[in-house]
Amino acid sequence: MPKVAITPAAAKIVDQLREQHGPLIFHQSGGCCDGSAPMCFPEGEFYIDDDNDELLGEVHGCPYYMSKFQYEYWKHTHLTLDVTEGRGASFSAEIPLGLRFVVESRLLTEADQ
């Protein structure tokens, strides 16, 4: 079972951003500003550190990473990437569209593992 999924609405925005920026990645950190909001970057514009970042899987063809520190809190959950109206306080690629990516989480069950 993948650790992360995507809604059709979010996939549509990923397609739009990919047309504009090329290949994309997602990173969800436990930092300030938007807290643990997922952020979308053109590939190569965000440094992924294998020692500090965990690859959770892919969403709509985009790698989805989380800081290992943050992952310790989220490792028992399944994440679904979605999009909503409103501006987040991040540098994520969707912000100029007046949108922001969000995650919905649920605890993993025995059936998931």
C-alpha cells in the first residue's frame, strides 16, 4: 500500500504546474510558516538530503519526500494530497495560482500493512 495518494483535483493542478515547470517534486517538512504543509518544487530547485529526507513514494509521477524527523510523527499514517483555494505562506509552485496543496491523513490499519 502506498504511503501517499492524490485526489483528482490535485492531480489536475500537478498537470498544470508540470506543463509550466517540467518535472516536479513534493517535500513536506516540519518547519515554520505553513508547518507541515506539502510544498511543490520544480525538480532540482529543492535540495533533497538522503540523510535527512525520506521518500514516501510518488504522487501522479512526482516523488514525495518528508523530512525524517517529521516522518517519525507521521509514519503510522496514510496521506492524501489535495488542493484548496487560498494562499499558503510558502514558496510552493501552486501559490501564484491562488491555491495551496494540503494533506489529509488517516491512521494506517492492519489491512494497510
